Amino acid sequence: MNINCIDRQLESEDTRRQQLTKALSWLVLQLLHSREPSGFVEANLTSSIKLDSLDWYEGQTLYPRCYWRGRDEAIEIVALGCIRHFDSAEEAVQALPTGQRVWGGSSFGGGNKEKHIESGTSPYYFLPRIELIREKNTALKLRVAWYQGDQSQAIDCLNQLRQPEVCDRLAAPYIQKNFISQPDFDQWQAMVDKSLVAIKDQKFKKVVLARRSSWVFDRKLSATRLMKASRKENLRSFHFMLAIDAEKTFLGSTPERLFRRENDVITTEAVAGTAARGVSDDADQAMANWLLTDEKNGYENQLVVDDIHARLQPYYNNIEISDRPYLIALRKVQHLKHHISCKVNGAIDDAAILRRLQPTAAVAGLPLREAVDFIHQHEPFDRGWYSGAIGYFSEARSEFCVGIRSALVEKNKLHLYAGAGIVPGSEALSEWRELGRKTSTLFGLIDVKKEV
């Protein structure tokens, strides 16, 4: 970097610091003069300010915290600190304040906390104290909220905010200490065989089996650094991080929306059926053509479509489902997807929508209860938030993505998750390789050096 570039960078950092300092001072002043028992106030930052949301996230010390970037990149938010937390979506929706969002996640196993002792990822939702909000065509905003006259606590949280810390500059590479796969391949083979027997015996039509791959490194991992790399490489995806405390962060870059609700319109999708990306344009197109016409993958996707239709049927006035599946082309894999939208009646709220749709057939199987029972009986680990739902509730709009292509960072440990749908015609080795391709979505972004 030449001298002129360094000067411009320093000038940019000074401007950013000045703007953030002014914004914080203004917010504190508004809180001191507020007489409302509850509410929020926002400070606008100029759109030209060079502030990476993930760098700002990395520099903060407040917990819980959440990072969210929508798949269409129309919104990017960092939520920090907790005014109130909720153990269920129902509690969160009932207590939702006007004009604010509640962030959080629902684990794969639902609301039974006993199933999440090992993973430490029970359902959790929180009303944040502070949000950094970036929306297209609007100014960057810094928001602070207060509740039942606790302005002094809000001011204390503002005073704890720090300047951004560029996570790209953190020490690398990481040194791999060991690798554990749960299940290993022999266990995986046995699980697939048992599931195919159960399908033949008509106990269920499909089950989604998962693998957790774990590494231990010589130093603490930066979840933010991994997310920053994923945000750059894994396009056309939702990007999220959720950390209740400093011990663990669940993160992911998923292509799959669970649902979006805008006023009374719900948009969802059926994502199931997978193929690798080709090494050349011709090979890639050949794989795409195969996926679009493959009977097994088409059957797997249609099962998810029919399941979503049945789950929403009691609550909608009309439903629109795309006539044919579309392709989602990602960095390592491509999927089949059907678009689904409907207008719901007033008999269902966001918590009920979440409860009706999660877990989906794409991450569990069909029929749901039988498939989930099989998973709990045979998978050698607890999924926690993996294949659960991550997102937010608000009055005008709520949105959740499916927690796949995901990882749990636990100090110097990294757990990566991937699943594969088992239907008639599935082969254990082929599905095992699919798990590897899905896991590489995140692991391939880590500069790993094996221990000598």
C-alpha cells in the first residue's frame, strides 16, 4: 500500500470515528431528555461512511448479539445487548414492541430444552438494546431502545460501544489439532441402511440424516472472520451469526428461506435435491440438466412442496406454487427450488407460522413425527440450532432462514453440520460425498495448516 492510500485510509477512519462519536453523543442526549416509558431513537450516519458491519460487530463486547444479512442484500443488521429475552417464539411475538424487531433462533428439536444440554443451543429470542441498520437506499442508522424507564441502562450500553476492529487482520492460519466425524462412515452406512429399510416398510417416505464434523485448533477462532469470508464467497445466501454469550457462536450462510411475512403475505420455498457444481461451464450445465431431470431428486423436492402446502392449507386464502422447480447455483453445489406464496387469514400469527413450518421436510423428512423420532434415535449428536430457524419478528415484516450450511464456533473448536435426504434410491457413499461438498461451503474458507 502506498503513502497516498494509507493517508486516505487514516482520513476515512478519522471521519468514521468522528461520526460514530457524534452519533453516540446525540443518542445519549435524546435518552436523557426522553419522558416516554419505552421506545427507541435512531441516529443517521452518512451513507458514505466506510463502516463494515462485521468489523463493528467484532469490536463490541455486548451480548447477546446477532448479525443478519438478507439473501437479497436489501438489509444488513447487527443487534447487540438484551432488553428482554424469551424462551419461545410465542412469548416473543406477544411482547413485540411497535417498530422494533425481536431476534433469535428456534432449534431443530423445538422447545424441549432437555434435548439441547450438549449443544447449549436452546430456543432463544431477544429484544436488542442496540441495532446498527443498513438498508438499501437509506442512511446507515444506529438505534438504541429502552423499556419501562431504563434509559440509564441504555446509556450505559451506548458507553460500552467500541470502534470497529478489522477482523481480517486477526492471526492466521489456524493449526488443525484433530478431526472427529459424528457419525463416521461405518455408522453413516448403518444409518442409511436402516432408514432405507424403514422406508421400504412404509414407516416414512423420507428422512434427512446429518453429520457433525469437528476440529480443534491451537487458538481461539474468530467466528466473525469466518463469516466475513463466507459473505464474500457464498453469494445468493442468507448470512447470520447468533451468540448468546462469548463462549459460542452459531453462524451460517444458507440459501434457504423458511418464510418471510410482509403484512398478510407469506413467501416460502421448497429446497431439496442436490448436485455438485461442474469444473467447467459445460460440465456445470450437464450437472444442472441432470438435476432438473433426475427422478430421485425431483421426487425428494416434490415431497417438500406437498408438505408445505399441507401445513399452510388451514390458514391461507389462496396459494401460488411455481409450475416447475428452479435451480439455485451456489459456490459448491446446486439445488432444486420451488417458489411458494400465499395470503394468510387472521387466524395465524408469526409464531404459529414458525411452528407450522419448522422443521421442514427438507431438513427432517416425512411424515414429520416419524422422521424426527428416527433422527433422535439414530444420530449420535444433538443438532441444536443446526437445521432450526434463525431470523427476526416485527409487526410489518418477519423473516427466518433455515439454519443449514452452518457451524458452531466454541472457543478453539469448530463444528460443521451438513445433512442429506434419504429416499428410495439413495446410496450411502454418494450421500456421504454430498455431505463433504456442503461442509466445504464453510471449511474451505479457513486457512488450515495441519500440525506437523
